[in-house]
Amino acid sequence: MFDILSFLISWLPLFGIYAILSLCLNMEVGYAGMANFGLVAFYGIGAFVAGYTSITIFLTIYGYNYPIYSPEAIIAMGRVAGKTPWLNISVFILSLILAFLIAGLAGYLVSYPTLRVGPAFLGITILSFGEMLRVFMKHFAPTGGAYGMLGIPHPFAWIPDSAIKNTSFLILTLAILIGVLIYFELLANSPYGRVLKSIREDETASLCIGKPVPQIKARLLFVASGISGVAGALYAFYLGAVTPDMFITAVTFEVWSMVILGGRGNNFGALLGASVFSLLNRVTSILNFLFSDLPIDPNYFRWMITGALIVIILMYKPKGIIAEKPIKTEAWKIFGAYGETRRKLIAAILRIINYLKRAIYWLIGRETGYGPDIKGSKRE
Amino acid sequence: MDPILRVQNVSKKFGGVEALKDVSLEVKRGSVTGLIGPNGSGKSTLFNVITGFYKPDFGSVYFEGKRIDGLNPDEVYNMGIARTFQTPRLFGPLTTLENMMLSPKGQKGESLLKAPLRKTWLNEEIQLANEVKNLLKEFDMDGLYKMFASDLSGGHVKMVETSKGILGRAKLILLDEPTAGVHYAVGKNLFEYINYLRKTYNLTFFIIEHRIDLLFDYVDYVYVLHMGRLLSEGTPEEVASDPKVIEAYIGGA
């Protein structure tokens, strides 16, 4: 009844995409303190750019003259999508790059007029930008208006076996996620990460020690928005379709709750938050599917659980599950504190091994290994 | 000696309030210069004009012969002017080490492109950390490096804030009420420290202070602001005996 592998295949790509988003948001909110309430705008831009470029290139190369949202184009795409593996892959890569550049540029431009004022203005501006963009896309005919675009060519459409096809996409998504994670970890644990944190704490004081705050923020928004755009492009390829109404403001707040749950200012916290909420998303969808005669739709529970989790976390662990840590650079080595966590970790592992040993002795009934003599010898 | 900082005929209005009216003053290189005046006399506004937070409505500011009014605060810092605020502004959830490592200017690892390439900034980082370590050790604060700045005591916060200027290779340090909120003895210590820094690192200090008793023991020259105007100037003895200053402080008619 329950197939763990197909569950993983349905969960992990979603996890990967949301994890990339929450890493981006964590960079902006957790490190630099920029309240980005319009993450979904850049996510959506990425998805639309990817959909538009890939379908247009395919139709042009195969000589079809239909508008990209017409039913004929969708049928034609279904016919040609699996024919040329090299085209699929190269269109995919090109779409990701374009999604990065265009979403990044949008982030840079939107931020430009607002960075000199406080963080709240930035949040409201981007929030309304995202919402206006969605409404605009609903009425924008060249990308299909409210119906959006269908038939986006999957990068692995040429693999006949759908399990292998989906697994390949999953691996690709996770590879991109790991790349983003490594990049952000390197960024965060460098003097640059230190500057971002200083901006989060006190913009004025940061300006007073010679950090060009507006410039730093705009550039970070370029990078983080661009990577959100890449996540959007992955989502478009994953679903094979984009419509404007997939990019409602609630998506932004879902990513926000991931970052708040996992821990602001900690990339691994963002990963944890993304895994918890995307798992919740999948589980409730599956429950909905399995028990269709429930009095309440389990999907509604998802929002209740999300809200409850946020409240509990903010009450008992306001910094998130994995709290922020001082940035790791070689500066700590000079003070001789670099290996401290490693030493603690080794000590903890040794302690666990000791407990395990005692548990095993107790289980197999070896009296000599457990009892006062071992405690006595430990004290010496 | 030549002036390191020259303020010429600076005026600044906020709506109908004239915060500064035609203020001209000079800070001599290597001196400790004081700036006193009753509350609301425009001392902090003058600091904000010098460090680029406000653009003067009229007049100009020269630092080492170069005009600096109209520059942004970060550019002013990069020219060699560091400042502190009335309320200490360390970055609370960051450690003392991180706070101090932030102040050196033009670090390679602070650019978005070079930050992921550890090799490009590793040596610089180690060198700066060593410098921080020596500085902390010099003032018996080396145990504080991994404390969060929000947990530091008031006196230590002031010391760290002042030392940050040295790490930033500042030539002129503007201190806004360095001894506000600390005990007299700690304040005296702080001024000893300032005096020491001036001699060893060839710094110039420009200090706003309300504790005139403390200030006058350490400064070379004093300016008095009152209602946005320069009321008096001179050595501490001259200023202390100026009847206009006494009247402004005690509050004459």
C-alpha cells in the first residue's frame, strides 16, 4: 500500500525546491535582516522565464508556428519533448541561467529605491511587487494569461521509464541544492557573512565602520533573488506547467515559517525547516488521498499545524530549532578556540559509546562490566 | 601644527530650528580636543555633519586638506575618521572578536565575489585576528574575545568601541560622550586609555563630553557650543574662566 520509494520521489524534489528558497530567504532575513516579503515574485519570475524560454525554443527549432499557450502547441510539445536529449538538457541549463539573471535583476531593481529606507518599507514594497506581478501575469496574453503555460519540456523527457526519469530529476535538484548550500555556507562563514550580520543588527553602526550598506544589500538581493529564480525554474520543469496563481503570497509565508522554525541565521536550520514543512505538505496530501471520506480535509490541518508549530517555536525556542552560531573563520584559531566544537563532539560520541557499551553488557548479563567497579575506575 | 580637521562656516537647519549657525573650528593633529555645551547646543549635529550623516546647508568640512562634506558615512570612515555614538552601538549578538574584526576597512573577504574563495582572504584574516589579539591583550581584555557584545560591561563596551578605531586605521576618532553612564573611576581610566592611544598610535581625538571635570584634565583645547553657535574656545583654563561659558551652563537670563 505504501511505497517508500515513490513517496521519496514525490517529496524530495519539493523539499529541494523549498530548501533552496528557504536558504535564499535565510541569507536575506537571517543574515542581512532584510524583510523580504515578496520572495514568491522572484520564484515566479524564474518559473515563467524557464517555461517561456524552453517552450519557445522547442517550438522554434521544430518549426511550429503556434502561440506557446495554444492547445496545438501543447500537443506539439508532447510530441517533440522526448525526441532530442541534448536539446532537452541544453534548454534546461539555458533556462536556469536566464531565470537566475532575470530574477536577480528584478530583485536588484526592486530593491534600489527602497534600500535607503528602513526594512519594513523594503518588505512592503516587495510584497506588493509580487502581488502586482501575479495579477499582471494573469492578464498578460503572451504567457497564457490566467491559464499559464503547459507542456514545459522535462529535462529527462527522453527517458522512457518514468521512475528513472523522476529519480534523475530528483538527483539533479538535490545536487543544485547542495551546491547552493555550500555556496551560502562559504559566504556566511567569511568576513562577508560578518558584515551581513552587522547590517542586520545595526545598519547605521555598520555604515559608520565603512561598510557600503545599500550596495551590499542590493548585491545580496541580486544573488538571493536569482537563486530563488532558479528554484522557480526547477519547479516549472518539475510540474511541466506554470500558472500565475501558483505564486500567491502564501508561498512566501510558508518559506518564512520554514526559516523561523529552523533557525534564522543558520543555513542548516533553514534546511530543517524546509524538510519539516515540505514533509507536512506531502503527508497531508497523501492522507487526503488515502482517506477521502474524512469529515475535514487534512490539507486544512496543515495550516493549523504550521501555525501551532510557529507559536510553539516562538514561545520555547525563539531563535529556532538550530540557533545561530558565531561565524567560523580562521580568526578563532588564533585565539585557540577553533577546535572546541570538534572536541565537544568527540567527547559526546565517546560518552554515547560508553552508554551503549554499558547497555550491551546489561543486556547480555555481564555483571562485571556494569556496576560499582566501572564507576570507581572512571573516577580515578 | 597643521589642523587635521577644519570645519568652515557650517550651518544646518532642521525645519525652523537652526541647529548649527556659522560654526568654524579646527582640530590640531595629535591633539585631544574637547567639545562641550549644554544639551541641544548642536554638538551631536556637528559630529553628524562631519561624519556624513547630514549634509550641511552651508559651509564645508575639510579632513587633511580634502573636502569631505557631502560624502557618505562609509566613505568618510574610509578616509580615516571613526566615530562612536552616545549610546554604545556594538553588534550585540556578535562576539567581541567579531565586533572588532568588522572595523578594519577594505577587507578582501568582504566582497561578494571573493568571500567564497577562502584562499583570497585567509592570510589577511589571520593577520587581523592577531592584531585584535594583541590589542585585547594590551588592555587585559583578552578573555573577552568570545563574549557576546551584549554581555560586556559598560566600561568594556567603551574600551572596545574606542579600540575599533585603531583597527580601522583611523587618524581621527570622534567620541560622543565616552564616559556617559560609567563610574568616575572608570571614566578616568578611559581617559587614561585615550591618552595612551593618542601617544602610541599617533591619533587625534575630538570628544563631546558632559563630565567637564574629567575632560579638562586631559584635553589640549576646548570648544564651547551654545544654541548652535560657537560661544568660546581656548585651553581648559581659559574656557573655565570665561564668564560667557559659566552663564551658558548655569543658565543666565
